[in-house]
Amino acid sequence: MTDRSPVWHPFTQHYSAPDEINVVAASGALLKRADGSTLIDAISSWWVVTHGHCHPRIVEAVQRQAENLDQVIFAGFTHPSAETLAQELVALAPAGLSKVFYSDSGSTAVEVALKMALGFWHNQGIKRTRVVALEHAYHGDTIGTMSAGERGVFNAAYAPLLFDVERLPFPAPGRTGEVLDRLDKMCRSGDVAALIVEPLVLGAGGMLMWDPLTLHEMRRITEQHDVLLIADEVMTGWGRTGTLFASEQAEITPDILCLAKGLTGGHLPLAATLCSQAIFDAHYSPDRAKTFFHSSSYTANPICCAAAVENINIWKDEPVRERIAKLCEMQELAVGRLSATGLFRNVRRCGTIAAVDIDVADAGYLAGIGPLLQRSFLEHGVLLRPLGNTVYVMPPYCITREELDVVYDVLEDSVAQVLQEAGL
Ligand SMILES: *Cc1c(COP(=O)(O)O)cnc(C)c1O
């Protein structure tokens, strides 16, 4: 990459990365480059765009809000978009979540969740401070969320700052009984404040899929031992797994639910952490020391909230569920097609998300094949961003059959070509 810009990009090794692609416009599932060519956005611009880029209704809602109220302090103040959005979220979320705390990103939604869980116990004078998290988990890139996430090359430098969590093995098929037993034992220790999970799909950990029944059992065990359950649905929320929230498939209500990414349809940064009345009540007191001490400057920014309200209106008025069902069907066909090639391992799907692994000697996030594949995909007009030797397709719900066919043609051809050139 040439060093001609002052911009330092995220998760980018500037030494070896190719020049950045300059995107000047987008609509539906397409990104338009400065040179006029287009790319199919097969990863929803890092998992955020749900209905498609520049959905006219969200664009209009943002314009309307921007003209009326841009920003207002949220401590001691409120505004109609935040109130409407909170009511809608409580109505849509699994029953029993009655309070909504706003922040700005998935990471902050999870930070808020962890602080709520610790505050819940602290304010009652009960010593429960340990957090249980899954192996291969990803919950964000702040110090707290990295602590809950898998340890590895991405956070080795910061390890001295990270707090310890109890690590529960990933509940892969065939070992779920053992994992649930481990959880039961951890919970019996009496000092566990909360279990945090990404329901049904561990995203950045490699699109690892697990079953609703195990999640259901985790809820039963945590409930039995008074351990709080935090569902990080930052990625899985807003239809990705086939239902509005992945928790629905396990028929559970977590104590805390984290939402971000698709909350605004992927148009603007906004996050919400929903919690049970009991968690709010543990902070509700004449004692000001029991206040929930968290804020960010832009908490509940009106323009972001207006985008989120319109996202929910789109869910109500447009056939979003039908679009998702159709995409699930197309993804199922694609998964069958990829299985038949014999090029891939662990060909899998959960709702609208499809993923495959490629057999390489250096499997993992730094697998050498990742950047080679990404380059080839982009050269052929498709935005796919492998997680090491895992390639996944997570398109916006508006993607057409023709566009998705191109994505899979390019995926298959690029993998075959790169494997051949690398002599693998
Ligand atoms: C992306 C993601 C986050 C972090 O969200 P940001 O908005 O990038 O901070 C947290 N949890 C999960 C499961 C995610 O996929």
C-alpha cells in the first residue's frame, strides 16, 4: 500500500495491504468505486447493512431529523426519536426486557452490558464478579470486550490490561453435553456474575455455528444458579440468522441483550443494550452511588435514533421476512453447490449466513490464503473478506439471485485458482 494518505485504517497492515478502494456511492447490494466500476457487497459492509445501501426511507428519515434536532445531551433530557425507538425495541425484543440503554457501537453495547451485570451484583452487596465467555468469542475491540473475547494475535500486546474470564469451550456438535456440564459447574461456584454468548453464530471467531437447543439449556442453567445471561446479538440481530433475533430460535429471554450493527439498517452508528427490570431496579435507589455510571457524548443521537425508528418501520411495512426467507433458500442452494465441489470443509449455513473453511497448513486468522483470496475476489468485482481460511457470505437482504450467483461463481473460481497458484 502506498503511504500517501494520513488515514490509518482498521485491522489493516499498511505494509502489505493493497491500495484502499475508494467508494463514492452505494445502493442496494452495490458499491460504486471512484473509477465508475462496481463491487457486490457480499458482507453487508462488515455486517451492518441489512435492507441495502442508501435505502430511500432511511435516507429521508435522516434528512428530516437532521433538519429538526441534530443532537442534545441525554442525561436529564430526552427526545421523541429515542422514546419511540425504545418503545419499539421493548415490543420487538424477547418478552421481559423492559429498559433500553443507548450507546454508539457494538463494543460499547457490550461494555454497557458487562457494567450492568457487575453493577447489578455490586449494588446488592453480593460478591459475584466473574464473567464466563465462550472460546472463539468476539465481543469488540475495547479493553473490556477484548477481555471477554478469544485471546490471540489481535490482543497479545494488550494482554496485561485484560481481565480474566472463565472460558467455556465452544459447544460444537457432539460436545454440547460436556460444555453444559462445565457451565453448570462454573455456575455452582457462586461467584459468576454473568455468562456472555453470541447466540447461534460466533462471528469474528470464524462464523462458528451452534444450535438453539444448547442455548436454551444455557439459559436454564444460568437461571437455576442466578447467573445473568448476556446475549451479544450485535451481529446476529436484525434477521441475520433467519429470525429477527437469534435468541428467538432458542425460545429464551436473556437478562441483557446487545444490539448495534443492523439497528439503523446499517446507515449510522448506534447501539442499544436492553435489560430486565431487575437490573434497572438494582441501580434505582435514593443512594446516588448506585447510579449507572456510563455515558458517551453522543448517547442516543437523534439522527441515529431516527434512522433506527425507520429501520423498524421498514421491518413492519416491507416484506423483510419474506426477503430473508428467500435469501435463506438461495444460501441453502449455494451451500449445496459448494459442498459438491469438494474444495471446502465445514460447509455451513445459519439463516442468511453461509460459510466454508479451506484446508491449509496455517489455518487461523493469519492464514496466508486470506489476503490472496480477498485480492482475487475484489479483482472480480466482489467484496468478500475472509477470516483467515474461512470464507463467508453475508449479503444485504436485497441482493438479487443474479448478484448472488456472481458472488458464488467468483468465490469458487478464486479459491480454485488461488489454491492452484499456491500449489496447495
Ligand atoms: C461487530 C461485533 C461487535 C463490535 O461491534 P462494533 O460496532 O464494531 O464495536 C461486538 N460483538 C459482536 C458479536 C460483533 O459481531
